[in-house]
Amino acid sequence: MQTKFNILFIGDVVGRYGRRALRNSIDSIKSKYDIDFTIVNAENAADGFGINKKVYAELEVCADALTLGNHTWDKQEIMSDMDDMDKLIRPINFSGKSPGVGFRIFKRNGIEIAVINAVGRIFMIPVDNPFYALDELLNSPKMKDVEIKIVDFHAEATSEKQAMGWFLDGRVSAVIGTHTHVQTADERILPSGSAYITDIGMTGCHNGVLGFEKKQALDRFLTYIPQRLKVCKENIQINGCVMEIDAKTGEALNIVRVQEAQS
């Protein structure tokens, strides 16, 4: 069994321009970082809001696991398709009556990798407490022999994300923040061996507001009149991180940010 395992985590893919950038660059990024396993947050992949069957098919060839977040149900047709999508993971602290699953265990090169998704509660949709939900899962027999555990914590508040990092330090290989679309510069290995970053950023247009046309975003702030946001297409970047994990202990050895500009 290999002793080190490299995991690529791509930040929120926003709309078709983000999807196109990912498709065009994923192979070169994997080669550059010698990647063993790839996770992509896809909750904004369909026109910036949610995911559907067509977009899932487009992204599953790029990733080993696809995580979601607060926009999981924005394309409601996903509710009838989700149980057939074996790479898709919705937040574990959604209602137990929701379709889909909050974690999946994958096996690569003889190593088990658990990918777990949770959504925060501060300034977010009403959900169960993510701390309790994750604690229950990590204490369950399902996780006992899993070597590598990666948590996508999809949350708004920096404080909640940092608290989750400390809560899970030493219990998982990494706590990776998503949702706010702006990559933070606080990547590090916490004292008990978990990799942490508050937000890995987004994959899409970086000349707008969180991947959307800046004029529409400005109009909303200036007038408070609701309008449909459109994905923008200038200055396309792929954001994410790469984690090096000790395959025997599950401890993180290194974490680096990824910023790949698209021509």
C-alpha cells in the first residue's frame, strides 16, 4: 500500500464557464500535483444554482466525488435522480428524509477515503447542527477503519468554519471550507494533524461578484430589487487545494492552495 496520498479539492464550480475550465484543465492539474483522488464542489454548477442530471454527467468524468451545499435542491429534478448518482454527496445535516447521502466511502489503491459534506447554520438555511451530525458519524462503526476522511464544510461564517476545524482536528484528515467563493490564505496543518483552510475559493469568473455579473450584483445592492443573476465569463480561474495525506495514519502532511488561471 502506498504511504502517501495526494487529494485535489476543487472549489465551487460556478456555471458553464467554470465547468468548461475544469474539463479543459483537470488532467493537467492532476498530472502537475500527482493526484490520487479528486473532489469537486458542484453546488453552483448548473447556471450558478444547484446541479442537475446533465451537469452531473459532465462533471463526474472530472472527479471521484462531488459535494454540494445550500443550493442542493435549487434544481428540483435532482431529487428524483440523486439516489442513482454514486459520486454525489449532499450535506449530512439535511433532514433524514432527504434523498441522497451525506457521506460516501471510496476505495483507491487499497485505501479507503471517506468524503463527508456538511453545511453551516450561521446566515444559512435551517438545518440540523453540523457539529452533532459529524460527531455522530465519526463515532460510528462505519468510520472505524477508514484511513482518510475529508470534510467539506460548506458554511458562511469564518468563525463557524474555524470552530469546526478545531472540533475535528485529529479526527479527520482535512476540514475544507467552501461556499464563500473567495480563497483564503490560512491553509495549515492543525496541531493534531488535520489540514484546514477556511475557503478554497471558486472555479469560474473572477471579474464579477462571486462568479456572477457585477452589474446585476451592484443593482441588487443599490436598489434591493430582486433579479436573476447571470454567470459572468471573464478572468476564469480554477481555485482549490491539494492535500498530502499519510495513508497509514490519515494525518495530513501538507496542504497547498491551487490557483490556475485560464487563457
